[in-house]
Amino acid sequence: MRLTAGNVLCCALLLADQAFAALPQPIARAFLAEHIPLASIAAYVQEVGAPKPLFTHQPTRPMNPASTMKLVTTFAGLELLGPDYQWTTEAYIDGPIVAGVLAGDLVLKGHGDPKITAEQFHELVTRIRATGLSVIRGDLVLDRTWFAAEAYDPAAFDGEPLRPYNVGPDALAVNFKSVRFVFAPDVARDTVEVRVEPPIAGVTIRGAPSLGPGDCGDWHAALQAEFVDRADRAEASFRGRYPTGCGERDWYVALLDHPHYVLNLFSRTWADLGGTFGGTVRDGRTPTSATRIATLDSTPLHDAVRDINKLSNNLMARQLFLTLATTAYPPPATTAHAAEAVARWLAGHKLRFPELVMVNGSGLSRRERIAAQSMARLLIAADASSVRSEYISSLAVAATDGTVGKRFTNDDVAEQAFLKTGTLEGVRAIAGYVFGPTGRRFVVVCFVNHPNASRAQHPLDVLVQWVYDNAQ
């Protein structure tokens, strides 16, 4: 081909554009120093309002985003449901109350509230008791039909079924279906007190650890804990040693199935309030003849979104994701309908993400996928939306709180980046906003999918700081 002045200029502009869009050398060097090949990275950085990205790297490659997928779920939730949306949990009686006695069943109907804490559940039971009901002769019936009964194996993801992050969604999820084991050493008596909170009868402690000297270290392993979970009851034993250097510590474990967890918590709370109940628990639908006697409203959605993003709460994200299904389809909500509802919502924003795969909306999945460019476009759309304030404020603030509270502490970008992190074995991710010192703001997205991803925190931090430094 004969080179002309026009061809030379065209090639020069093309090369300049490619150089401008390339991964900056300080960032590339930081990844390579951690033995993370650049082929395993996808990145996209763009100033809000700019016509072109500041730089990109494999921007359209589908990547596992880990928990940054929560950014899709929470933005969709804020827009489709509204920041002030509240879930309700209702109590019904199947029969009249006569002299404080209910001959029939008490029905609890859930609508997917993502955060019914033990304290909030206590409030619901207190409201039921305040009606004058004191004796329940029937059963506790749980109406969990707002969500479809989809098969779920808490061990499927990583073989850790008792980890609270692996608790499956449920229309009547209470207290994250978890108990807190509290270990309190008593040096004077050379003993360790172990207690369960909430103190429910279905969880029994069979053996306490001995008290030993030394620093805390890997105190979980030192306990030699054994948990036996039979769904309707569970046992815990701690045959090992608890180091005195630990002081008081706690350990959260997901035990029992959803119905028996609710039964145990209800029975304990009802008894504490002076009520009598001798029935069992079973699933069922709320009878059309039943009378509603109490309602518990959740905190507003914008509060839930803050927990989901700042603390990366998987169960809350999954509950919200399923709730999105009800904006497009009648219940029971399914994950397939939730994904379709999100796709419709994205189309309404003229956002087409053909590579997007949403399995549960939390990012706790080996199959979820999104491209860095798509995530960046989502963040730009959120910045221009009516829920911008609630959305951005839900992200963890560099060196301040959430999952980046201890990162960037010695960097200029501290308190100037609002970020969502993602962590799985073989995956590290970061996505959010960087606010420059002159008021310029950038969306930042970077995904790492590689066996050495656990070494990616420093390079990701270098990327965020580099953006701030170049936002002058």
C-alpha cells in the first residue's frame, strides 16, 4: 500500500488512541509483579461525561465479577422497587382467640425480608402477644410461598454448608439462619464459657474447650470444633484449646433448616413473653379465612442496599434479587424470573449486556459473568439516575468503612473512592467511583480471574490511586 500524508495521519491517530486506551504501565507492572498475567485482567476506566474511556483492557471479555455483581442487583432494586420500599412479614390466626386461647394454628407469612434480625423477630412476636393471645393449641405454620421452593445445596459452592454466606434465600429468612457462639475465657477459674446467641433449644453444646496459654493465632482450628446439623436440631462440641490471648471472641455458624430455626426462635421468644405453645412447625399456605393480627415492616430498601454493598451480604443480595422477580411476574419468585426482570430493566436503560449471566445476583457463583465495559456503563447510568445518592452512598468508602475500610489508609485517594469489592477463590474485583481533587469523577472497574488472584489487592489499589492521581 502506498503511504500518503492522509494514511500516515490516520495511522498516527489510531496508534495514539490505542496508546491512550492501554493499561497504564504502573498498573501493568503491579499486576505482573504479583505473577498475574495481563491476559487474566479486564479493566475499564472512564470519566463521567467524557466521550471516551481513559483506558481499557479487554473491556468486552466476560469475566466472573464475584461480589461486584451486587452492583447490578442493588441498582435494579433501587429503581424497580424504590428506595423506600419495605418488605412485610405477617402473622395470621386460623380461628378465633377465646380467653387468650387459639385452638387453631398461628401462621407466619414471609415476603422475602432480607434482614429480620433476632431483635426484629422479637418485636413481631411481641405484637402477636399484645393481641391478648397467650396459648396456641395448634401449630406454627410458615407460609414461604412468596419464593419458589427451588433446590438449594449450601455445600455446592465451596463445601462449607455451615458458613453464613452460604445460607440460601427464603421468603421467611430469620436472623440469617445463624447462631453466634461466644467464647469467654475465665482465667481465674481456668475455664472457657461457651454460650449460644440467640439461646435456642435446638442447638446443644456438648463439649467446651480447655483454656490454654498463647496468642490467639488460628483459634478456630485450635478449638477442634465439630458441628452436627440434623436440620431439626444441631450439636456443637469444642474438644480443643482456647488461647487466653484471644479474649472474648465469637463465631457465627448457620445451623438448622429455615423452618426449625424459626420454630426454635419463636418457641423461646413466646415462652419469654409468658405464652404457651406446644405444637410443631410445618409449611403451608395462609388460609383465605385467616385473620391478620400483626405485621412487621422491614427497614427501607436503601438501608438494605447499604448493608448489601458495604458489607457484601450475600443472603440479603439473594433475597433482593428474588424480590425483583415480583416486579415483572406474580409470585412465587424464581431466579429465572429475577434475571429476566433485570434484563427488561436494563433494556429500558438502553443497556445491552449480551454476556451478562446472573445466577443469584450476589456474585457467589462460578457461573455469573459480566464484562468490565458493561459494569462501567451500568455505573455511569446509575450516576445519572434519580437514585444516584442512595446508590453511591451504599458503597464502601476507601479507608473509612465496609470492605475497604482498612485499604488506602496511607493513600491520597482515602475517602475519595466509593467502591464495591469482590472476592472468590481465583477471583478479585473492584468497581465504583473515584472523585478527583478538582471535582472530576471516574467510574473504575477491574476484574481479575486467575489462580493468583489472591495477590491482586495491591495492584487493584494501585489502579484506584493512579486514577485519582490522574484526575487533577
